[in-house]
Amino acid sequence: MSKKKNIDKNAIFFGIDYGTKKIGISIGQFITKKATPLAIIHNKGNKIYWEKLDKIILKWKPKY
């Protein structure tokens, strides 16, 4: 049986919806239980722009 983790109720949650043409990024909050679209990273060909994702992560500093 798994133990429940204590979640910081002020933490920012980070969602990634990965696709072959684009990657959708969203942020969510535990208190409101809502997620909001944040950014879309468009992939060109088979190239994924990891540096764009890194910049978003560094800016928002998601905990989960």
C-alpha cells in the first residue's frame, strides 16, 4: 500500500502535453484545482526545441 505524500498547497504544478507537431505547457494550482495554458512550443520536422522548454521551467520553477 502506498503512502500519501504531503503536497505543498502553494506549489505550482507543471503539465506537458507532448505531440509530434507541438508541445503544450500548462500550469496548475492545488488550491483552485485548475490548470491554465501557458505556452505552445512548435516542433519543426523532427526537431524538439528543448531550450524553449528549459526557459519556461527556469522561469516558473514548478515543484511537481
